[in-house]
Amino acid sequence: MLAKSVLKAFKSDANNNSDIALENGSRIAVIGGGPAGSFFSYFVLQLAKRIDLQLCVDIYERKNFPVFGAAGCNMCAGVISESLIQALSIEGIDLPPDVVQRGVNSFVLHTSSDTAVMHAPFKEMRIATVYRGGGPRGASNVTWKSFDNYLLELAKSYGVQVIAEKVTDLTWINDRPQVHTAKTTHEYDLVVGAFGVNSPAGELFEKLGFGYKQPGGKKTYNCELDLGTDFVSNTLGSAMHAFLLNLPNMDFGALVPKGNYATLCLIGKKIDSEFVTYFKELETVKNLINKGDGAVPASCQCSPLCSLGAAKQPYGDRFVFIGDCGMSRLNKDGIGSAYRTAKAAAVTAVFSGVSAQDFRRRFWPMCKAIRMDNQFGKLLYLFVDLVKKADFLTRGVMRTTKIEQGKENSKRFMSMILWDMFTGSAPYRAVFFRSLNPRFIASFIWNILLAFGREVEVTPYHTEDIEEPSMERTDLGKVYNDGEIIVRQGEKGNCMYVMQSGDAEVVQIGHDKKEIRLTVLTKGDVFGEMALFQEEVRSATVRALGKVRVIVVDKRIFLKRVHEDPSFAFTLLQKMTRRIVNLNAAMKERRRSGREKLTLPVLIGEANVAPDNYESGTAIDISILGIRFLVPKGTLLGSKEDRESTEFTVILTLSDDQKPIEVKCQSRYFLDTEGGIEIGANFVDPDAQIYQPLRQYLKNH
Ligand SMILES: Cc1cc2nc3c(=O)[nH]c(=O)nc-3n(C[C@H](O)[C@H](O)[C@H](O)COP(=O)(O)OP(=O)(O)OC[C@H]3O[C@@H](n4cnc5c(N)ncnc54)[C@H](O)[C@@H]3O)c2cc1C
């Protein structure tokens, strides 16, 4: 599957006949330094570097992101979806703890009469909450950083220049676009629109007349509630809270926990101040945002536009539009759409060209996929509307969810549908087809019938149910403690892992049931990817050495991204290649390491023998695989009748006050010689941690 996609991509590049291609020294202007603009700039420079293409990229950004309040903020709920976190971890972009406000591991669904908790697959912190700007107005004791600024700095680290000015006009001169600010005018080979839907910049492009029309937007409401860290942790926990309420004005309402604040986000047809006041007073909502002394006033609030999805003609010769001003998903994962469209535009610009034809061929399919998916989204939202309006359906949904969540290994159809709908982790299309599963429909109908006409008791919601004690508030992924097995050889697997912190050893269990340590993994390494490509069974065991944090990448999310963007697999291929190179080097080193002759005093003791009773002997040669030593006849070992293989501890006594080296061996043979009994033994740890220092010691003596 992977090989096919990569091959297809190379074939289409080989056939490339763009008449407007980027060359060394080409200049790109990116209008807007939000997620779309930063992602594009980062990827275009990264991809160009791979083919030794030198580009100059300028980002025009009018906002200063580290500033508090609206002046530094791109106004959103600040939820980074699980699919985006997983994709970014493979791309090598980790969200640092000072950018993450909270790792989210579950969803709590509130109706007017009930609550249901949905846990993330693998009980992992899969979703991040962030501040887009510096944080709420008036915030104090700030230890966090802006998400948008983090991405912008990442782009800058690749050589992007940020022009902190507002773009005021665009003109066309010498077959090239010109970008104007109050102070400057520059000519470019490509202009990338990444200005979102809350800016008049779209009109500047519309007037150029190549057909671009920016997407419509709907008004929303966002506010930051200063509830205090304790209240947020005890009342909301590490869960997103979504409201399934029969309110015609509102399509979507959620309460998003951060550090000491929680963000209330309402999206719908008519979200005005009157509706917001009414919403905050609802019993279901009040309990979550009231500290007992009345409703907490908003420290910061805004009513930005939310993109309605698709721009008309989001590309032209030397123009392309990404993120909200180009194409984005309905109501969900706008930052994820910014990443996907930015990457598709960057791949097209570097590997194909920057003509309208190039963007139609390589960039437009991604936009079409999002647009088509939004159609399924519309159908699903119609159904959600129906559920909200019909009380018996709402009860059926809650009952089915709770039953599924109560069983450890059940097929969680309803939970998965709700999880993916609310987190935006899977395409709407996938959610739609999952909802047609006959088993799911049957169980849903059954639960509707059982819930019909019966009062459902309000289930108290306890944050302890969802907290993961081993995790820091801002950690993402999953923590394993020292010695814990992350994947086990021989077990089936359908996910891969990206190391976030700590070390883990990869061991293989041989026919003799002995472990062979293959390698030690550290931050940034990936493992378990073979289960995604072909084998479903793990070929080795990975065990934590100390505390380890990993991000789990789902098979479905990974393969979908590879299908959409074959270059996505490049970083992974790079890592796999590096691993093979290292393995080859280790094998070569092993082959080079011949047997070394030596005469070194050793102490030998069988397993379970106290060190006081160890016997003296002499090591006579050593290799990476094992050791040969002599023990005098008449000693316990020397008079051993039972010559079967046995485990020994051998202590090599070194001169020059060096610490003795202790190693575990397994004897392979005993031989009567004139000098004593010769014992040949293998190292139990075949990686022979001691071997290198010992060899070094022998070299110096
Ligand atoms: C209420 C609400 C809640 C949301 N919640 C979420 C969520 O939880 N998770 C999620 O993934 N998405 C969410 N979204 C969507 C998300 O905010 C957008 O999809 C995302 O910000 C799009 O990124 P972008 O880079 O395309 O545009 P933006 O983030 O809007 O960035 C555009 C940038 O362009 C700059 N700019 C504009 N005009 C000019 C100019 N003339 N000159 C210079 N610079 C200019 C702006 O200053 C801005 O920095 C939400 C949206 C709303 C409205």
C-alpha cells in the first residue's frame, strides 16, 4: 500500500510539465502567519531542502501572538485534534508542555438530563488544548506559550522571514504578483493566501479577477472563564465537555479545560449575547462553570467568524489559498484542515509547479476530499439535530454509550461515532458509514426501546473516573513506567508509537527463550510500524527503561494520511533507513570483533551462590559472543559432575584500580585440560554491554 502510493507520486512528478516552476532563489509570500501560513512555510522549505532547491519565504502577519487578549489571538477554542497530534508527531513536530494547556483523554457528553463519559482509545491523552495567542486578557503568573507563535517560530527556524505588517493591496506586474503593505512593496513568484475568514484580505484577491471567492462564515462565541486550576481540575478534569441540548440556535457547544481557565465555545446560527447569558444559566452548564458564588464573568470574549467550508477557485497561476480562506472542515478540526491544505500546497509548489494547472492536479484533490467529506458532515449534523430534538433518541444515545463504556472489550460503535464526531478525529464519511453498521443500528434501536418513556437517572460525573495519575497535566500521549512492556513480541498490533521522552529497549526472544537486546529507543524514535505496513504480529518486545512517554498512532489515521499525502511517509522512511544503517553498522562491528587472547584473573560463581563462595579462575579469551576461562581441578566448578549448561556470574578483575566488570554467562562446554577445567560460555546479554569497555581496557594493556 505504502510502496504503491509513493510510486504513484513519483510517477506523476516525473510526468510534470509545469510551465511555472519554482527555481533557486524563487520568492514566496505567505499572507497570514496563523497555523496554515506557518505549516505551509515550514513544509515548503523542508521539502525544497530535500531536492536542494533554495527558496525565500516571507510571512506577512499583522498580529503579535505573544500578546494577551484579542490583539495576539486567532480566536478559537484551541483544541488540537488527535489525528493532527498523531500526524505532527510523525512529521517530527512535537507540541511542548509549555504550549499545551492540558492533555485531554476523554469526552463528557451532557444532555439536559444525563451525562456519559467516553474514554479515548488506549486511555491516552490524545487531544491537546492550547492558547492560540498569549492567553486571556489580564492573565497573571503566565508560564505558557502561544500555539500560533510556536508554529511561527518553527517556520522561522527553517529560514522564513516574518514581515510584521498588514497586507493592504495586491497587484500584478511583469507576470508576477506584488504584495503591498503601508511601508513596502515586493514582487513574488508565488503568493499563498492564509489569512483566515476574519480579515478583509480576501477582497484583495477577489478583485484580481481569476475567480477566487472567499468562503462564507458564521458568527460564533468564545470566552475564557477564570475558574482557577483546582476548580478546572476537580470539576472538568482532563475531559472535553460537549452539550447535546435541544437549542435551535446552537449547532455545537463545548467547554474546554485549560490550566486555570476553561474556554466556552458556542457555534450556531444565532449566537448573540442574549443567547450566551441564557446558555450559561442552564442547569447542566451552570454546574460546570459556577464556583458557588455566582457565574464566573468572562475574562476575555470574542465573536469570530467560523468558516463555512469552501472557497471558490482556491488557486490560480502563482496563487493558492490554504486553511480557512481556502478549504476547511465543517465545524471541526480547522487547524487540522490548515495542516492538510498547507502540506498539499507545499508539495505541489515544490514537486510540480505553481501554475493553476499544477494546483488543480495536485492540490485541488485534497480540497475536493474535504468538500465531499463536509457533505457527509452535513448529513450527520442533521441526524444530531434530530437526536437533540427527540428526547427518546437522546436517551437511546446515552444508554447505548454508557453500556458500551461499561464493557471492557465490546465493540464501541456509538462511542466511536460520538468520539469522532466531537473530536473531529475521523472523516465524516467514515463516521457516516460506521453508523450504517447493522449491529450498531440493532443495538441502538434496542436501547431506544428500553429507554422509551423511562426517566433516566442523572449519573453524577466524577473526575477521578477520567484522570490518569501518572500523567502531568500538559503531557500528551501515554506513560509507561520502568519495566512495563509497551508492545509484546508475538502479539497482534494495529498501531505504531512515537517516543516523546525517556528510553525503551527493543528485545527479541530467541528459540532458547533468551532475550536479545536489539537496540535502545530514545525521543523521536518510532516503533511498531511494521504492524501498519504488513505484519500484524509484533516482531519484538519494547520495554520501558525508566519512565517513558509515547504517542500512539492509529493504523487508520496513519494509512489515511499516507494515501492523501505520500510524502507523509518520507520522515518515517528516513527513520527506518537510519535504523537499518545503524543495525548494519552494529552487525559489521560484531563481525569485526574477533576473539581476543588474554590472561585475566576472574571470580566465578554459579547462580544462587553467595559472592564469598566464588571461585578463582583465569579468562583466556573473549569475543563479542562469549568468554573462555580455566578453573583449577579440585574446585567445586572444576570437579563438576553435571556438565550440562549452567548460568554463571563472572567477575573480571582489572588492574589500575578500575572497577571490576561483572557479566552473566551461560556455559556451553566443559573440557578437561592439563591446566584445569576449561569452560566455554556465552554472554547472557548478547549485546554484551561489558564487551566494549573490556575491549578498550585490553587495547590499552
Ligand atoms: C469559535 C471558534 C472555535 C474554533 N475552535 C477550533 C478548535 O478548537 N480546533 C480547531 O482545530 N479549530 C477551531 N476553529 C477553527 C480554527 O480557528 C481555524 O480553522 C484556524 O484558525 C484556521 O487557520 P488559518 O491559519 O487558516 O487562519 P487564522 O488562524 O485565521 O490565521 C490567519 C492569520 O492571517 C493574518 N492576517 C489576516 N489578514 C492579514 C493581512 N491583511 N495582513 C497580514 N496578516 C493578515 C491574521 O492576523 C491571522 O494571524 C474554531 C473557530 C472558531 C470561530
